[in-house]
Amino acid sequence: MILTAHQPLYLPWTGLFHKIAQADAFVFFDSVQFEYHEFGNRNRIMTGQGPLMLTVPVERKGHLEKPICEIGIADPRFATKHVRTLRMAYGKAPYFALYMDELEEIFCRGHRLIADLNIELTVWLMQKLGCVRPWQRASKMGIAGKGSGLVLDMCVKAGASMYIFGAHGRDYADVDAFRAKGIEPRFQMFTPPVYRQVHRRGFVPGLSVIDLLFNRGPDSLAIIKAQNPA
């Protein structure tokens, strides 16, 4: 069984779904510390004026003592603003109408925790991209350890025979420890795909996958895979 995992991200980029598509199962790594200034509560989209960062305000008080799964959303009014921004940015995109109403429904559900919002958005994106996988939350698995050891314990508890690290996993993965447990480590190699964007200012990589979905619709997963065969 091929497993991969990642912290819950806000409207994740294409690279996450490339990794999920290669796996048999996925874990939302919501039991580790929340990292500010990363992508747990923000991501970039494309507008007529260029790339724009959408940020969900999250509670900072006591965050150093809390795992991701306990980090609250500070102001629920962000949802109205983000929906309005997405409508303005992508209203003329070819596949905008196919997806936006469902996406707006998720935003309007009043999530209290950032992890809950991120997980629901990511599962919905998996469905729309066509890479649905069984998933679970690390916070419910009773895993223990630090760094590579924490990932290894997760793999053991999930019954994995292979684990897909991100590209930076080479910097910390204890390959020998994984192989000693009968789990083969694998490291993602990913090049962001190039595709036509609705605002033709020259291609901008590294945006939320929602940019690809609104522009290329049902072809999105094939485009992600085309430059990055498993």
C-alpha cells in the first residue's frame, strides 16, 4: 500500500495532488505544529492585476502549544471576501461555472477550525480532479515520535509498504529506518505544469490548483501528470 501525507493546506497547489494521485491512501498531517507564513491558511490565485494571496485569519494566542487540528479561524467573514474575490478573478474562466457554486457552499458552512476547512476543500478538490483516495487524520491515529520517526510511525500504523515524501523529504528522511520496517521511501519529483490561464500575462506557476481547475476543468489531472509521470 502506497501512502503519502501532508499538513492540511488552504486551496493546495498542483504538487499536492500529483503526490496524492500516485498513492493508494492519504493522511492529513494535522497533529503537528501550525506554521505561520506557510500555506496552512493562505494560497495564491491569479487576478487581472497579477497573482494575489488569499489569507484566512487564524488565532495566534497559544498557537505554539497547539497542533494544527486545534487552530481556530479568527474571523469567519473571510469566507465572503474570498468568494467575492474568486468570482471577480475567475468569472470569465472556461470552467468557472462548473465548480464555483459547490465551492461557495463549502465556504459558507462556517468552519470553526482551519484544519476542518482545509480538509473539506482538499477532499472536494480530490473529487473534482478525479484522484479520490481513502484518507484519515493523523490526529486520530495515535502516532508518536519526531521528524522522520513520526512519519515512520504513521506508516506502520497505516499498514504502508511504500511512502511518498515531498522533494524536501531527502533532507530529513531516515531511509534505513524505513527499510528496516519493510517500508520503501520514495521522493516526489514534480515540475509545475504550464497551461493557458484566463489572465494572459505570461504563465505564473505555483498557484492554487483552483487556477488550473477553473481554466482546464476535467483535463486538470491529466495535465498535472503529463509533465510528471509516476
